[in-house]
Amino acid sequence: MTHRKNEIIILGGGLTGLSAGSVLTKAGLPVKVFESGGAVGGLSRTIIHGEFRFDLGGHRFFTTNKKTENFVRDLLDGELISVQRKSKIFMHDRYFDYPLKPLNAMFGLGIPTTLKIISDYGAERVRRLKKDSDAVSLEDWVVGKFGRKMFDIYFKEYSEKVWGLDCSRISAEWVAQRIKGLSLGVAIKNAFFKFSGRGIPTLADSFIYPSLGIGRIADRLRETIDKNNNHVATSSSVKRLSHDGVRIKSAVVSNCRQIYDIEGSEFISSIPLTAMVQMLHPAPPDNVISAASELKYRDLIIVTVMLNRERVTDQTWIYLPEQKISFGRIHEPKNWSAAMAPRGKTHIVAEYFCAEGDAVWNTDDAGLTDRTVKNLHALGFIKMNEAVDSTVLRIPKAYPLFEVGYERHYDTICNYLGRFQNL
């Protein structure tokens, strides 16, 4: 690989790193992107398995930023389709609409429970009028916006299944980002006086999507970099970043053929902060290393089951909060785009939220597939002998874990990294 002076070195070939590389490339600057995995896109990549395509969990594209939307539309000219969102929550052997529809909730949960939800919400609103309360945890935030009963029925079990923590230990920042502007009152208003969830992503009733999967965004970004005399290197892991205390000087890169040193004028990192801290040479102060050890991630396993039938559901997502069901969410890619599976066939993608090294993570592929098939059968989606193929993927560090108090450790790391003028 040839090296040029004043190159901008980008760590990570996910959407963030690739977007930076694409914009810089269009500006005429020399760029190299290094991705440790065998493919670009990170969590937003599309897997091709025989005749089937699937995303790592199903990722829609929705933004209220028109500039960002136009950037993606220009990038994927002619490839985007509009998908109607249809999502359900399955619990207590019933389906509930998501976002909430009051009549559906009333008949599903029963009138007494629905009245309790409404009264709890009203009481919470009155309480907060009398006393200001800054939400620290997910539990604080949801109870304040939806009431205690709604929190107990849906948010508590699903959130703890996803994050593996009690809701009192999950930072309010995460849920506030995900459903900013949403409350029980807004959900009810949207159900009766439809306003298409303008500005509230979780209420949006449609989204744009690449017909061949969300991974096409990363593929096209890579193409814009590679075709302009810059380069995206996959299976290339940055092992060390050498610095003089003020500037990053060079990176040590390892691939399947060699280990080499590359200098750069500027460095952009889109990799986990914990990995970034470990790469620095000389090593950061002990308090920075200690802070990095306190930041945690949630890992993900994707089990995909292929079937010889046209479709199983008509849903984009189905959420499964109950602990008795091993996975937390499923989606059927063909309901996003007909191009994701051949005619007469379909597949279901199940997401297991776990921690690397735990019992779920350490279960072999055959065991995970068997568990998935049994759960799908118990839910009434498939027959026990219906699966014709399957595949299992493990994704470490899929999501940063926003545990209460994480900000202190995050700020310690960022304050230290801020000293590097070219990072």
C-alpha cells in the first residue's frame, strides 16, 4: 500500500468513519480508512447468505435533518424505497400496536388496566407540577412521561432484557435520545389526531430504506472513497497510535499480510473509546485507563432462519419483552424490501441481547438455532421442521451501555483526548 504525505487517517469503517472519509474525499483531501472487520458498515451492514439478504437487526433510515437526508438520497440515487412502518409488541399472549393506540391497548390490557395507566399518568403529571424532578435513570424518565403502570407493563421488562441492567441503573439519557418528545399524552394525541410523528422518530409511520438493505449506504460511501484515489482497507486493525503528548504522529496497522507503520497529518476515530485509549503510546494516565475500564458495551447475536414460504408476518418489527422468550426482537426482511429474499421464500431475523462470555454468548450455533426455532414455533410463527437453513452472527460491542454515572468516565477520557491537536 502506498502512503502519501499529509494523509488523513480514519479509524473505523462504520457509517461515521465512512461518511467522514467520503466528505473529505469530495473535498480533494488524501484519506485512508482502516476497518478491523472483513466488511464495512459496522452494525449497519447487510449480510448476504445465499439468496437471502438481512441487516443486523433491521435498521431504518429516519432523520429530521434535511441536509443529512439529502446526503443519503444523493448517495443512493434510484435505490431508495419508502417503507410503511408496522410494529407490534407481543406480550401476555397478545399483540399490541407500537406506537400505542388507545383502543388497541384498552381491549388488549382490559379497561381496568387501561384506566390505571391513565390515572397513574395523570397523578405523575400533577406530582411533577408540584415538584421539579431531574430524571437520572431510565426508570425516572419513563415514569415521568408515561406513569408507573405503563413503565411496569412494557418499558421495564423490555429495557432490562435489552441492557441486562435494572432500569434504575440505566441512564435517562439513552431513552431521552431514543424517544425524545414522546409521552403518553403525545402518543394518545397522535393516535386520535394523526400528525405522522413529525420530529419524533419513534412515531414516524414510514421511512426510507435501500431496496438491497441498509448496508448499501456503507457500500456506496466506500465506493466514493475508493474511486477517487483514496482507500478503505478492511481486515486492517490499528494496533497502536504513537503520540508526543500534543499530536498523534503515526499508527501501527496489522492485516493478514503484514504489520506496518503509517504517518498521518490528521486522525479521526470512530471506534469505541475503550479501544482508542488502549492504543495510545505512551499510555494515558492511570485515571484515564481506569475510566475506560468503567465504560461498558452490550453485545448482540443475530440468528436468521430461512423458510420455504412467501411470508410469515406483515410487520417491520415485533418486540418481545417477556423473559420467557429468549430473543428481544424479530423482523422479516422481506417486509422491508421484496429484494431481500427470493420469490416463494422468506426469513426471520432474531436478536439476542447479551454480554460477551455469558451463557447466551457461549451457546454454540446449533444450540442458538434450535432455541430460536423452538421460540418461533411456540409463538405460532413457524412449524418445528420448517426451517430450511440458518446462520448465526455474533457482534461484540454492538451498543454502548449508558449506565447511570457513565458521563463522569466519558468526560475523563474526552478531556484527555482533547489535548491532541490533530485528533
